[in-house]
Amino acid sequence: MIEIRVKGLLGRFDHKIEFPEEDEFIILHGPNGIGKTKLLELVRALSSPLRVHNIARIPFGSAELVYSDDCILEVVRNYRETLPLGDGLEKKTRQIILKLHQPGRSDPVRWHTNFDSEEVNTARLRDYASRYLGIEQVGADLWESDPGDFVTTNELLEMYGDRLPPGFFRASQQRKIPPPLRNFVEGNEVHLIETQRLLGLQTSSPSHRPAKNTGAIKVEQFSKDLSRRLDEALAENSRVSQELDRTYPERLLRAQSEFPDEQKIRARYAEQNELRRRLAEISLLGEKSGVISIPDGMASWQKNVLWTYLQDSDKKLSTFQDILDRVSLLLEIVDKRFLYKHLEVDRRRGLKVISDDDGDDGEEKRELPLSTLSSGEQHELVILYDLLFNVRPGALVLIDEPEISLHVSWQKGFIDDLRRIASLVKFRSIVATHSPQIAGKWIDRMISLAPDVE
């Protein structure tokens, strides 16, 4: 994406944002109420999966997303007609129009949907609203949120649309999207990191209403996610190891007669030992794993055996490289930020916070519950983990107000951290902020969103 144009945002603002293809990030700034958050939400809603209910609830007139291949994705949000429901209630039928303009094609690929109760998977919405929102359906297009408090389906989606998982529209409606448009949208990966990034839903609340939890919920979720990823890396390593071990004798017998000299063999073994040491620190390997004794003055057959073994070890260890790079960068950045504590990784439990003070017995360091992290520490950890592990290569990352709860010194280092992570994961980003410390030396990447006033 190289340009965003939106008209009538919040009913009054027109914005044009240029994002040169060669720039890895841009920074949006402007006064409160100018529509930065809604703009990011709109861009996310136009990505895969297409979030029609989110598009409908964002107040804007039209928007265009321009891409480096000269394709333009256009969206128009219209109100069509107002239908009376009785008792002073009425329903506005809304229409979302999508157009894909492609080079070499005279007419755009066009699709539209009427955003009303007929397009919603009512059974799924009814189950979700009852279970998690405490709202019951009492009519074809009426819902009772509190005794005597009624809303329409559209109003329900306006209030809670951002909490709904994708897929609340009927499958038949989704199939109507023309394949070129559907394929184009599905190819756009956008990841939004919202201001409410520490909040989660309570699914076991007695009232079934969504409860805003402490940030520990999200941190603990990410901790469990890391444990799962470590298990997956071990499973892949086991698969590769079994295949290599199965064919090892045959490859050993067919190995070439010329092998690297003893110095190169020892250097390769030392490199692998260092990699094993790093993997042991995140509990993916034991400290003594792969330890062998290399004899002096090796015979040709010994070089044959060792070199084949080292080549296999390279392939086995490479299965851990991606997660090791991500975890190492996470630990490095976090440990520069946290005071009097540091982060460790445990394969079964994920993330652990360890106090730098001695424990009660004067020997072991104390482990601190993730819930004891401050709001700023939680925000830092959640953003970093999200960027490192939940963003797909090639995605556009949207970050809303990363400065929340962060100390000024942490804000100053945010863009540098973002660039390091983006270099590893391979993504571009748009950062919306009020903080001059976030922008820092990157004045040339700042884009001002301001009302058109004299």
C-alpha cells in the first residue's frame, strides 16, 4: 500500500496519506478527534478477512487504498432507506460498495452488500450475544440488552461489532464476492495493534457480559502461545531428525573421499555448540545435548563420520533458528527496559519474570507472577510479542498509540525497536501517535492529520 485516501471520516474530515514503497514505516499524528483510530480500523477492515460489519460501523463516506501495482481498492458506505419498526424504533438499511480498479481493465470489479439483518448469520449472532453479551433476541430485528432496553440488529453491531470474530455473515453472501476482488482482499495482510491491547473477554462471567480484564490476561495468553510455539518447533525438529537419522548410514557410506581439514571441522562444531547453548537458554535443548569429543590428528574415516554428522546437525538445528531469533530479540529488548527483573523462557510455561533480588533462602531468584508487571511493562511486552510472533511476513502493521503507559525513555527507543523487529519479520508499519518522543529523529516520516481550518 502506498497511499490512503478517505473522505467524510467522522462525517467531516478528508485525509490523504502517502506511504512511499521504499519507506518501512510512517508516523501519523494529529489532535484528538481527527480520526486516526478510525482510519486504522478502516484499513484493517478492508484486509483479509474482509470485515463488513466493521466497515459499516465506521463513520466515513468513501475511501481508496492505492497499491504499488497501481491497483486501487475503493469502498463507499451509503445509507439507503429508513424502515419503521414501531414503538418509535427504526432501521437504517446501509449499503457497502467495494470496487477494485486494476491496470489494463476498463471496468472495475464491483461488489455490494446491504448491511442489515438479512445479511447476518442470525443464529450465530444470537448465540454469541446471549452467551457473551447478555443480550437476548426478542424479535426478527429486535434485541433486549437490559429490561425494557431494545436495540436493532444494526445498533447491536454498531455497539459490539469490534468484538465479534470474523464470519458473522452468511456463507452465501460471502460467495457472491467476485473471485478477483476476493483474491485481492485475501492477499492483503493487515495487523492492527489497538489501544485496548491489554484487554480480554471474560467468558466465565456470571452475568455473561464482557468484562475488561487486567493486562495479565493478554500477557498470560501470549505466554501460553509461546509454549505452544516451542512445542511445535520441537515437533518439527523431531521430524527432521528422524528422517536424517534414518538415512544416515547410507549417506555415510556414499560420502565423498575429500573432507574439510580438521580446523574447519572444529570451527563448525564450535559454532553448533554456541547455537546449542542459546537453545538451552530457552529450554529447547539440554545443556549437554550434542557434546562429543573430537580427537586430534583425525584419520580420513573419522573426518568422514564427523563431517556427515555436522552437516546433519546443521539441518536439525536450523529448525529452531526462526523461533530462536524471535525469542532472542524479545529477551534482549525487554531486559533493556525492565528494572530489577528479567524475562526468561520455559518450554512448558512460556514466559517467566524473574526478580534480580535473591529469594528468601538467599540463593534462588524469585519468580514473579506475570500479573505483577506494571501497566507499562505489560504494554511493552504485549506489543513486542505481538509484532514478533503474530505478524506475517509482508503484512502491513498498524499501531495505535504505542506510547500508552510507556516511560519517556521507552518511547524514545520504540521506533528503533520496531525497525529491528520489522527487519527480522519483514513488515511495513503505520504508527499513530500523540508522542513527540515516539517520532524523535524521524521527522521526515511524520504525516500530520489536521482539520481544514483557516
